[in-house]
Amino acid sequence: MHARLLLLALIALLANGCGPFVAVPVDADAAENRETSVRHELVRYARSLVGKPYRPACTDPDRGFDCSGLVQHVYARYGIELPRVSADQAAQGKDVPRAKVQPADLVAFRRTPGGRVFHVGIVSAVDGRGIHMIHSSSSRGVVEEVIGESSYWRGKIAEFRNLMGQ
């Protein structure tokens, strides 16, 4: 796929010589494949951080993370700059209905309906068990768990956000 795009760009460049730029159409499948690849790599990297300790106000993989520090660190590695605070992170990107959630989407939590976002995580998988997330828990550090299997988290989901293309 990438070779085809490069070939088209080369043909356009050679056909046009030093004249004005000729736009080459972007292959939608290639763009979708790139996004899928970034999502996969982002989740893989987040999984590599499972077991790191919880550390308040920390974004350092050598020292540990709080929830928003983990999210900020992981997304930044893939060129997606996010604010430092979980409530501000949850205002980024596009809202995603629960039925369309994908790995690498952001999940945000509120203690009460309409309350302030107090926690964020990264969707790591969606399967028959439900929606999985990687997050930094104050009691367990960086963990991966199924949201619906947690009596604490399942009733606090506020929203899901697609941060790809930020």
C-alpha cells in the first residue's frame, strides 16, 4: 500500500517536473491502516507499563504515574499532546458512543452524573468480556482490567473519547 502511494507521488513529481504541485489523492484505506497501527502500538506500549507504581503528580516511567500522567505520557509518545489534568484530557478529541469504542480511545470517569471527571484510562481491548482499560490506580499502580467487572468503575463511566488525529 505504501509502495503504491510512493509510486503515485513519484509519477506526479516526474510528470510535473519543476512546475506547480500536483495533489495526489490520499488513499483512505492507507490512512485507516495507519490509525489502526498507531492504536495497536499505543496499547502495546501502555501494556508495557503495567506494574509501574502509582505516584501522585508523576509522568515518569522510571518513577511511576498518576492516572492523567500515564495517559499524557503514553499518548505523547505517539505525537498526541494532552493537557496534564484528567478533566482537561476528557475534553479533548471526539466523543465516541460506547458501541463504537476502540482500543486507544480515552475513557473518563465521574463519581456522580454531571460531576467533574476525576479519573482517566486508555481502552486496551473490546471483546466478549467487555471494555478493557489500562490505568494507574492509586491502590494498585498501573493495571489492566475489564471495566464492567469492577463494581467500582462500571457505574462511573462518563465518556469515551477518540484522540486520534488530534
